[in-house]
Amino acid sequence: MRADVQTGVLNQMSIPLILDIAVGLIFIYLILSLLASEIQELITTLLQWRAEHLKKSIEVLIAGGNDDSANAQKARILANSLYDYPLLRNLNQEAKGRLAKAFRRISDGVIKLGRQMLPKDKNVFGKKDSGPSYIPAESFARTLIDALKIKPLAHILSISRVQKFKQDRLLEKIVAVVTEADISEDKKTIFEKELNKFDQSLEEIVADLRSATTTLEMSIERMSDKLDTWIGNCEIGLPADDPSSQMFVSRLKLLKQDIFGENERRVLLGTLKPKLEEVMQVIARSPELYSEFEKAVNDKESDTYREISTLIDTLPDSLKASMVELTNRVKSGSASIEDDITQLQIQVETWFDRSLDRASGVYKRNAKGVAILIGLVVAVIANTDTFHIVESLSRNSVLRATITQNAEQVVTRNPKGAAGLTKLKTEMREALADVSIPIGWSKANQEQQFSQKEDWKIPYLKQIVGWIVSGLAISMGSSFWFGLLNKIVNVRNTGKSDFPKHEQQIVPEVRE
């Protein structure tokens, strides 16, 4: 008898009826998916899944995907130090207000309690309790470049090269011209004294460069001006009608032109300015360039040497290789190391963005798995059996009409869809007050479910399968179901006038 009744119901089903059932089912999925989304968001925020995943992704980026324990440990240490830099530390905004801070303390207490049960090295934030859940590429790139001490290293090499240029190329050639000059010994003695003053003025220029008061280009310009002044003083102290004296002055001017001429100065700047590739070779401990760095510091007990050498020793080899590769892509003809660093920053930003794109895909897959688990839990707790819902909607015209009406109102009031999520949640709560949907563990609902299990030979199998189908549907998310509901409601309303009157009538409720 029951099978005949169900067959009769199916035979009487028209397209509007099927659409009404679909609207009702989707409406219920939408309600529960909103609940599941809130639960997942709460868990994600409380357990800081986004922040933890971001931190681990940065460690993987630094480690270059190398699973070697020593390399991974170095990557974690560097990542922890990066999070201590102001640009990244300030991204981790703390709660504001008494109530927010109270909730934050409670959540922090729960997190700390959970982490105490884990090994000490399992806290991805090191000694901190939390971290930012989003890091702009620019902030990461600038922080990494600062952490690698690229600019200080370039500055050290630049000062060393300027000092060597002053001593080996400039002063020695001037001394050779003075020594070979066909002038009196008295005049030579005076010029040598003046040369000492010239040397002191050059040392002041190097000192200004060391303190970053002036740039490399400005320092070369000042050296050229000082040489001009010294040559002018020499010319004043020599007789104008003496050919030997004039030859001496001419040789000095020629020397100045050979060193500080327009084209020569451009070449000189390119020689004195360390290239980014050279700085990276120091970080990679290339013997020749690292030796130049050691000579430039000239004091292995200094804080500068210890800080940089310790940093180089603790950097993962994979990061060194990656930075060398990124540096090789920088093609800058600027005389300023700052311009080269800016170009390197752009390369690091691109590298970071591409890595996070891959990490984002991993996070979405993991989040989808969590969403399925939450959906299944919600389906069981709410006793959401898809088969029971479909049968209830097909048999109960009042329930079907009520749910359809509320669904249409929700769609009409939310033209932006799930984008206006807060408003949508409010609308759904109001709709629930008017609709008694066939879910839950009430006695009446369980009796209806039990009466529908007679066709399944294995007890409770139909209910379990119904939960699984509902759980998978809930995990699809509110945006998916709202979009689908919007389309079906539009199709249903558009097609109403085209159906014959007998197809627009609601099928009467069938009772046994």
C-alpha cells in the first residue's frame, strides 16, 4: 500500500513541485552551512589556523622545501627572527576594549593549555603566543632584506674599496708625480707636507662615508674637488715662468683627469660600488669575497663582524641559493646600492607572492577537509537526513509552501547574496522563527524518520547515508547554496505563468 502511495506521489510531481522541493532542500542546506561557516570561523580564529599556516609557509619558503632537519631548524630560527622585526610584529594587532581583551585572554589561555601538552618545539610562533594571519609581500621583502644585512654589508665593502682606492691609486700616484718632478727639494718638502693635509682631508671624506653622512657618489665628487684645491695650491707656490714647474702642474692635472674625468668617474663608481651579486657571494661565503669582508672589518672581535658572521652561519643554504638567484635577476645600472636593493625587493615580493599562492591552495584544501568534518558533525547533531527532508517536503504542502515563501523573501532582501553575510544571517534567523523544518531530535521528527525506514533492509543505514549526504552538502558553503537558491527561485518565478493551472497547483498532502 505504502509503495503505491509513493508511486502516486511521484506520478503527480510536476516541474513546479520539483522546484519547490529543491528550494526547500537548498534553503535548509543554506541555514546549516551558515552555522557550519560560523563554527569553522570560530575554530580558525581560536586556534589561529591561518596565522600558523602562514608561519609554516614562510618556513617552507626559507627552507626551499628541504625536509632536512638542520635546514628546517635554521629556517624556523630565521622566521622567528623575522617576526620580531617591527614591520611584521606590528601586523599582529591585539584586541581592543575590555570585552575583546577578556575574550582574547580566555582564548589565549585555551591555546596555551593545549600547547603545553605538545613538545616545546611544536609552537610555530616560537616564544610568542600568536602571529599575523596576513603579511603583505612588501613588508616581508623589506624585512628579509633588512634581516640579511644586505645594505650594511654593501656599505662595509664600499668603505673598504674607497679606502683602498684612496691609498693605492690616488695618493701613491700623486706621490710618484711629486717624487719624479724636476723641482727643488725645498719645494718637494713643502708639497709633501701639503700632501699630508690632503690625505687628512680625504680621511674626513671616508669618515663621512662610513657614518653614512654622504653617499659614494658624493664622496668621489668631494675627493675630486679636494684634489683640484691641492693642485691649485701647488700651482700658486711655483714660479709661472719655470718650465719644470709647469710640467709638474700639468702632470698633476692630467692625473686628475685620468682618475676623475667624466667617463673615468663613471667607471670608478662602478668599481667602488659593490654589486648585489658580490654582497650575496659574501653571504654565501664565497672565499674571495668573504675574505674581502673580513679585511674590510679588520676586527674579528667587533660587534659588527660577530653579528654578520653569526647571521651567515645560521642562514639555510637553500635561502642563500634562492637569494643568489633572485639577485642575478636584478639588472640596475644605478650608482646607488639603494636602487639595486629596491629592484631586489621587487624580486623578493614576486617570489613571496608565488609561494603564498601555492600555500593558499594547500590551506584551501585543508580547510575543505575541515569543512566536510564540521558539516558531518552538524548534520548528525541537527539530525539532518536529506532523504527524510525530501520526503517531508514532497508530502507536506504547507511546509513546502512556507519554506518556499521564506526562501523567496530571503533572496529578495539580499540581492548581493552571501557578500552581505551579516544581513543574510539575520534574515535566516528570522525565517527560522516562522518555519518548522524537518530536522532535529524531536520526538515527532524521529517518529517520521522511523516510519520512512521500512524500505531499507539494514537498520539506520538510510539515516546514516542521509547524514553523510547532508554533511557533504553543508560543507559546500553558504555562498554556493545562496547562489543556487537565487537561480532556482528566479527560474521558478519566471516559469510560473507558463505552466498550466493544474501544474501550478500544489499536490495535496498524501496521508496513509
